[in-house]
Amino acid sequence: MSHKNFPKHIAVLGDSVFDNQNYLHPDEKDGQARLQDAFPDYHLTFLAVDGHKSDNVRNTQLKYLADAVKKKPISDIILSVGGNDLLDCAFLLGEKP
């Protein structure tokens, strides 16, 4: 079955890069609004959650992704994760080998 017949559908997974309203001034566009502006012809499903780490994407967001696929085939996935994982290991930056 060819995907070109399906409407374009992006699933957005990850962390606060996309779920970032808490870090912005009220007049600034958040990650969701910016993606909607960038991809006006796409249906967007936002599964990213502020504070999530790699394990959260695997253990939680992918389950919701399976539900999203049932509603509408997904043509693209955008993923941004790892910053919160790194913050948990920031103490290592001061360690000497």
C-alpha cells in the first residue's frame, strides 16, 4: 500500500523541546505552535512531555504512538530527547578520568 495516498501525519515525541510553554513568555510561540506553522498541511500528534527522558519515550510515548497509528497512518516522526538524561549525569562533567 502506497503512503502517498495517506494524509501527511507527524508524530512528535520527546521532551520539553516541543512541550516548552512553561519556559516561554506568554507572547512567544511554543514548540507545538512553531511546528504547526512549519507544517501547515500535516496532521500533528504531540506526545512529547516536558521532563521526559529516553526511557519515558520508550515506555510511555511509544504506547500512545500505537494508538495514534490506529487513528491515522503516520508518515513522519520527530524526536527530541536526551537533554533530561544528560542533566541527570551533569555531575559527571566535573569528574576526572
